[in-house]
Amino acid sequence: MDEIFLGLGGNGERQVLRLGRANRHGLIAGATGTGKTVTLQTIAEQFSAAGVPVFMADVKGDLSGIAMAGSPRFKNAAILEARAKEIGIADYGYSDNPAVFWDIYGEQGHPVRTTISEMGPLLLARLMDLNDTQEGVLNVVFRYADEQGLLLLDLPDLQAMLAYAAENASALSAKYGNITKASVGTIQRQLLALDSQGAAQFFGEPALEIVDFIRSDDKGRGYINVLAADRLMRSPKLYATFLLWLLSELFEVLPEVGDPEKPKLVFFFDEAHLLFDDAPKALQDKVEQVVRLVRSKGVGVYFVTQNPIDIPEEIAGQLGNRVQHALRAFTPRDKKAIKAAADTFRINPELDVEAAITELKVGEALVSTLDDEGAPTVVQRTLIAPPRSRLGPVEPKERAIVQSVSPFEGKYDTPVNRESAEEILAAKAADAAATAQEVAEKGKAEVGRQERRSPSLWDGLGGKVAKAAAGAAAASAGSILAQSVQGKKSRADPKASAASAAAGTIGDTLGKAIGFPGLGRFARNLIGGLMRHPPPNGSILRVVGGGVGRCR
């Protein structure tokens, strides 16, 4: 199987989507009730049959039926069978498809999670509707957390980092630029609003491994990953940001494959206009970049929307495979959309495209795909092929059965909360509070002495000995220099005197620490004797921080 049968064209020819060109992206557009969802289901199940995994969002709750076989007893069965006969499908029958259900909220499928760090400041800023200044502060928070090795896994981690940034705004501003408590406060309020939308369930671990979307069953059919998005659609920005994050992850994780014989994954982005509504230029640029480059990773992206002009021109120009259902010409904007849609097709001299767009019946569409050479085919008015799976949602019991045989059963269902920024910052704050209380009770000087005694014995002695040695060496060097400059002579060798004095000072310091007050006198006598009568080989013994070593 090297192509997907879309339907029968008005010229009597089969309209197909070539698998080798399916990663060149596509568009399914049309007004509400014209058949977009059924077309999506038809295409998705044929991709699955060809061994291509699929991801799609079920925004209305009626795509879950793709997991179950259709039946002559179901509503619209007669219409589907009549359409199959009309367009020449001789072997039409009902069949199910391997499916996995996902749900950000974990209610209708496996939970889908990612971490705050993986989402990144750009998408989070979009999600919280931050302005440029607030986004800059969010970038600083991410940068600081990264430099300090603080993991940002969930919303509490980000909340803790924002609280820390507010408390240390002056110190952070000195290094990263101006950080105001007002900006941090705005982000915190937006984070609370995000939490109230249920986004807390989306952030955390175990995080989704994006390659789990790219699996086939034991019959070689690609799994259809269905995201339950009916509740998610109540938070449009969360929905759009989540899908963009998925695309970005696919781009970052998958290797380059060029133009494969068939896609590694096909991604349907329903209600695509939500991605671009009020999107800042930086975000639109990111979408355009991801869509342009993810093609070489073997991923086909198909935008599904009511109005084709909802898709920015920079992105629409990359969509080579198009299925245009009917549009209604009620407003000037509708007329503009009709003209824009007509202009995107390769001209068919036998078809008035603008007129046809408004006349299409339910289940009809204008179709143009890429041929074997990568050029768009002439647009044809097409009767769309019917799906073989069930139209409409599955029953709760059926959903439970599908989930019970999921290859990911148990992998994502239980959340994990490991140590991250929130716990580390809380521990630091607790230590600081304990120290402050101790200072208040015992006084700063006493606490300071306790802190100096807190290192190991050797660390403490080493510090004292090093300080004593430095002082003794400086004093001895000063004595030698003074004698040389002033021209004074001493009966004693100044070098010997200096060495003896230094040894004595070090010995005194070490002796007090270990309870041996006579150690300094012993060291002075020892070094003095050795300096006056050195061993034949020129070596001497020296005391180093309480340890005895031989040096030349």
C-alpha cells in the first residue's frame, strides 16, 4: 500500500494521497457540519492500515470511535455503505483500529505530562499571556535555575523559583538585569490562574516519551493516539500550547530521515486557528520553523480548521496536500476566505473553484495533493470515501477495554515527585531560618565560633597552622630584610633564626590546639640544632601543619 484513497473525483479518477509525499503536510478545512471530522477519520485509519502511527486531538469527543469497528446497526450506516458503492469500493466492510487514549487530566486515557523545563519560557509565556518584560523575567528564572542545577519539574517548582526571585530581586538584577517584584507578582498571579485550569496535572513526571507515539501493533498497523481534548478545549491556550510543544518535541527528538517511503508519524492539529489567535511574532516564527523542519524528520502535520485564512501564509504555503470542504459566504470575511482558498489550488479549467466551494455537499470536498514529482495535482471536486470504523464516541466500558490492552498500561498512570527546585529551596530557607534563630538566641559571635568549629578537626587545625605559618614567615622575612637593609650583623645566622622562630610559632599554635603547650619550645630547639649542625646529605626535617615530612 503506497497511497491513501481519498475519494472519487468529478473526472472519474481516484483521488489519492501518496504516502511518499504525506510528510509534505496538509490542510483539511471547511465550515462546521461539512464533513471535516469524518474526512479526518477516513484518512487516519488508512494511515494506520499502512503502518503509519497517527496522533490526533478529539476536540468534540466523537473521534474515539475510531478504535471500534463500525456496524450496520449504527446511525448513518446506510449512508456510508451507499457512498462506498457510489465511488466503487468493492470490498467495503467495517473494521477497528489499534488505538491508545491519552488525556492531560488522566480521566479518559493515560496522563500526558511534561516538565516545566521542557516546556520552556517561550511557550510558558504564551500560555500565561505575559508581555515582553514579564517574559524576560521568566527567562531569568529559567537561566538561574539552570545555573544552580535546580530542576523545574512542576508548577510548585516554578512557584518556588518565582518566590525566590522576588525575595532576591536586587541580587539577581545586578547579574541578569532589572527584575521587579511587580513583574514577578504578575507571573505568580498568572501561574495561579493556570493552576485553576487544571494545568498542574500536565506538569510533572513521569514525563511523556514522545517516541511512544510511534508504535505499531503485532499486525504492522500504526497505533492511532487519540487525545481526549473535549475538556482541554475549555482552556484554548493550554490546548494550543500543548500541541505545539508536542510538535517541538518531535522535531528535537527524531533523527533526520529526509523523504521516507511513508511518514514515521502523522499529526492532526484540529482547531488549528487556536494556535495563531493573538500569537506573538516570536511564537509564529517558531511554529513556522518547526513545521518547515519537522518534515525532514518524517512527520506529516495536517491542520484542521474551519477557515483556511486562519493559517498564516508562511505556514499555509508549506501545506502541499489539501482537502477543502464547503465554506459559507455570509460575511465579507467569508468571501475573502473563499477567494483565498480558491487561489491556493492548481487551476482546473473545467471547474469554477470559487463557486464550487460554496456549493459542496456534506461529504464532498475539493482535493489537490502532491504527485510523484512533488507538484500539486489539478483540483478536483471529490466524493470523500467513508470510514470503516465507528462514527461517534466509544462507551466508557469500551474505553476501559481499549486501555486495558494499551502497550503503556501502568507506565504513566502513577505520578512521581522527586527532589527538585521546590524541595531544595525550601531546605535552604529552613537552614537560613534556623541560623537566624540561633543568632537571635546566642549572639552572632557565639554562632560564628560554632560555625568555625564545625569543620573537621584537621580542617580547623590546618587553618590555624596555616595562619600561624604565614605570620611567622612574614615576621622572619621582615627580620632578615631589616638586617640586610640596615647593615646590621647578628652573631646568629638570620636564616637559621627565622626557621627556628617559624617552627616555634607553628608549634605553639598546634600545641595549644592539641593540649601540648611545650611543643613550640621543642620545635624551636629541634630546628635550631638542625640548622647549626645539618645532616651530611643536606636534608632537614620540617613540621608541616602538625605532620612530619622529609624534604630536600
